[in-house]
Amino acid sequence: MDLTGGYPYWLIRSGLPFDYNVLQKNIEVDVAIIGGGISGALAAYFLSEAGIECAVFDRRTIGLGSTAASTSLLQYELDMGLSKLNKTIGQFKAALAYKCGVEAIAKLQAISKKIKFNEMELCKSLYFSATKKDVSFLEKEFEARKEIGLKVKLLKGREIYKYAGFHAEAAILSSTAAQTNAYKLTHQLLQYCIVKGVKVYDRTNVKNIQHGKSKVLFEAGEGFKVNAGFIVYATGYEAIDFIEKGIVKLQSTYALSSEQFIKNPLPLREPMVIWNTADPYLYMRCTKDNRILVGGRDEPYYDPKKRDALMEKKTRLLSRDFKKLFPTIEMKPEFSWCGTFNTTKYALPLIGNYKKLQNSFFALGYGGNGITFSLIAAEILKDSITGKKNKYQSLFSFDR
């Protein structure tokens, strides 16, 4: 599947930082992880930390799928607000879904320190009203979050301008968010895992997968055989080839990165990510090297040619969206790109065993906050394979 188009900023900035091997022999392993993006890298990290022998396979060069196109905002919020999620899956489950996102950001920060990755920055999140009619929703959303103990503050009118330098009717300021470089983090995680004995193979296509009662067999690369106790599908949006149709819905999203500024140009009181209540929502932040990153303008279909043909128009529209908020800041897009992502019912990821495929687990962090979902998935899969109970497993399972 063609997942991205254009020139993703992270790939331009970081290039190809490490080389990986192509599979050149038959191997046997406890767990085979299919997918070398952020989900696969985190799965390898958690499994190797638990002492489980595993190998990672990707048909592309590592990180060149959806991970390279990520805008690398880390939020605990789902694409569906807590106040709405309460009505669809119940208050207990909704609270659990939001709180696990908060935990995931803290765990990602701890892992980054452990592997000496220095591009993980904790910050705040400002969720603002796109129109006046969204104010009542934000007020309900604020109360719902406050009720379950999330650290939030409701801002109105002039408070928002004093705090963030733009005009909006209302906004929720959350204390928990982060920004990173998912592409580089993927590589650094895998380098850490390789030292612990994990084998990583890129440019190695997987085919003819056979799910047996006690093991999984498949061919990889130039016909070499892989024998695994379990298989983890961390192929992100390409996993629709393995699961029943209709569970997920494909979307296309767009992003741009401005030219570099001498210093952070956004008039923010402190580091934060910014996003709004529109559907699809607009989001933005400043990168570590002082570029403005803006994303949104999603389209509800997947077709590579149509998706890519819209990039020029979408770049203009995203630039205009930014200028509406910050009219005095000059926006000169330097890189623009697009990518494919999936959405699910209630905006919840799909994680865990898929009963139709024996000895299989899926790590599908679908939605706008896929990086935090990737960590949650990796921890759930590690617990499932080692026989431990995980309190979030039923919340994100295929049969929820």
C-alpha cells in the first residue's frame, strides 16, 4: 500500500540514520513482529525487555511507512471527546481510555530517557473552539475531564489571547502532552533492541503466512522460512489486508513544515501543541529547530493519486488556516506531505488477539494519537504473551 506522498519533514531532517540487514537465512524466533515503524519498534522494546526473543520484519526501509509522515504530537485525547465517549461506551470505560493515554505519555518519556533519546519534550495542549457553537461542547468536555481528575483549565476569550496569542471563544488547557520525532525515535528504539539481541530486517517482504495451533510459519525475503511462536502485526494501516472489512475506515491527512525561523515564532506563554474542535481538526506546533508544523484538512477516502494531487491545494489551505490564527507571522511552507490513516468506531485502537488467526496479535494504534496507542499496544501484547493480565486489554480488543 502506498501510505505517503510528498516530502515528510522528519525524513528530510533525519535521513537514513542506520542500516539494517535483509534476511538471508531460515530463522526460528519466539515472536515475529511484522512492521518496522513506531508500533513495531515499541513492541520489540517491550518484548525484549521481558526477555522474549523476537525479530522485526519490514518490506520497506525502516520507518518509511506512516511513521515518517507522523506529525509527532503526543496527546492523551482520543479523536472523540470524553463527554461524547461517556455516552457511547459508558463513563468507566471512557475514563479508562483517557487515563491510559496520560500514562502512555509518561511512559514514553521514561523510555526516551532510558534509551538516551533527546527529542521527547513534555508540554501542554490547547484545545480551542473552531466556532462559537463549539463553546458549549468545550464546557461539557472540560467538566467531564475535570470529573475524572485530569489536569485541565477552561480558558475564555482574552485569557486565550494572553496565553497563546490568538483569538478564540473558549479552550481547554491540558497539562499533559508531548512532542517528538517519531521517525528518529523508531530508529533509536530499534538500535537499543538490537543490542539486546533483537534481529531487525528491512527490505524483507513477508508472504504465505500460515497460522498453526502452536506456531506461525511464513516466507520472508527471497523465500527464506521463518518459524515463530507468535506473530505481531504492527503494520499499521496495511493491516486491513489481514482483518475483516468494515472494521476500520481509511482517511488521508495533510501536513506542512515552514521554513526555519531564528527562534520559536509562536507567541505562546510556554511550549504547547495546539488543535481545534473542527472536523477534521486543525493542529500545529513548533519543532525543535523552530519550524511551524501544521496539519489537518483530512479527506474521507484513500486513493494515492487523488490524495497526492490535492497536496498543493491542501498546503495553501493549511497555510491560510494558520494565518487566520496568527496573521502577523509569515508562513512560508518548505516541506509538505500527506499520509494515510485509519479510524475506528468510537476512535479506539484495535489491540490484542485476533481469533480468526491463531497465535496472532495486532498492534493497531488507529486514530489521531497513534504514538500513544502504539505504546499501549506494545505493553498489552507483552502482557498477553507473558500471561499477565492487563487492565486495558478488554477496552481495546477486537470483540469489545
